[in-house]
Amino acid sequence: MSDDRVGHRAADLLPEERVAGSADPRAQAEAILAESDEREADPEAAPDSFLERRRSDQTADPDETTR
């Protein structure tokens, strides 16, 4: 994990991440990025999450709605 990537993520913590608080924002950013990388590499890594990947030709047309 690049130091620059961690630095940017630490500087841009989400409001809910800031509220949770951390004595070490860089360590918090490293943990967030590590979990994100793990989920991206293995979508089944988090049993409660579902990652659906579609190609652009598999999306709905703007005229198609569910309502």
C-alpha cells in the first residue's frame, strides 16, 4: 500500500469515520484501505456484502423503470 495513498485517505476521512474518532488517522486509513482492497480482490470475503459487476451493455435503458 503506497504511503501517498494512505496519506490522501487519512486526509479525506468520511464524516462518519471522523465521528468514530481515532488517535491515529493514518492507521485508521490503512485499515480502511486494507479492508477495501480485500473486498475488491475477493467479493466473497465479506459474507454480508454483495458486489455485482456489470458491463455497460448489461445496464437498463433509461426508458426502462421498475415503477
